[in-house]
Amino acid sequence: MSKPVKNLIASAYAKEFADLSGAVLIDIRGVEANDNNALRNELAEKSIKVRVIKNSLAKGVFAGGELEGLNEFLEGPAAMVFPASEDTSVVGVARELIDWAKKLENMEFKGAVMDGMTFGPDEIKKLSEYPTKEEAQAQVVQILLTPAQNLVSAITAPGKNLAGIIKTIQEKLENGETIAKVG
């Protein structure tokens, strides 16, 4: 491959991967063409892209950036799977690939990077179990709301208890029962 072609490819990588903070590397050698197309099409519907990359060019582009951790996994054929929009996260990518790995026996994980953290081939399942950004935000909101909910419950509990006692007294009086003084 000529130097100008390599420069064009490296430039294309730099543009396409510039805003990424993470991706998953897989090896899809041996995956049948129909399965490969089904994988790519289904992932594309979920805003996930798959790119077969040239390792030596990718290493140069990744050096010093968010994706530098992937360089240690760039041996042999590699396809990079990454979010195509802000609505998709690397965790979502990992979850989708875990599901696909069950269907495709020849697909292998090489590694992943997310926000500066590197995950080896055996740790992709662990990555898929992380909460997505939206899930983490919901957990934080729930944690912040819990003390307020407890306070409201504590404030309203005596009133609810009193209302329950009055209702019981009312029901007993309506049924003609006498109310004994508790002493």
C-alpha cells in the first residue's frame, strides 16, 4: 500500500474516531458472510458501527488519545465496534456483542476501552454489566431522592396512625361496640 493511501486511511480513522471515548475490538474471522451482514445491520439499527481496521495505521491514530488502550489488543485481524451516536454507550455496545457472541461461534473478543479503562478479552462481560450513562443517572437521582422520601414518610406517619385509630373508633361506634379506655 502506498504512503499516500496509508495517509488517507489514517486521516479517515482520525476523523471517524476523534470523538470516541471507547470501543470494543473483536475478531470476526470465520464468521459467515450472511451472519456478518446480519450482525452489522442489527448493530447499525442500534446506532453501533463496525469497522475492520488496519492495525498499524490505527495504532498511530490511537496513540496519545482516548483509544490508546486498544493498541495492546491490535494483533491480527481486528474489527472495531463503537457507538455511532451519543445515545449509545460502550456498555451498550458490549451488551449487544455479548448477545451476538452467543449466536456466532467464531466471533472472539480482543479487548475494549471505556473512558480510559482497558478491558481484556475476558472482561467484556464485566463491561457489559456496568450501568449505562442513563442508568447511572437514574441511580444517582434515586439515591438523592431517598432521604427526602424517608423524611416525608416520617412526617406523615403519625398522622396516618392517628387517622387509622380514628377510623377504627368510628367503625366500632357504628357497629354499636363500646370503646374501652386503655390505661
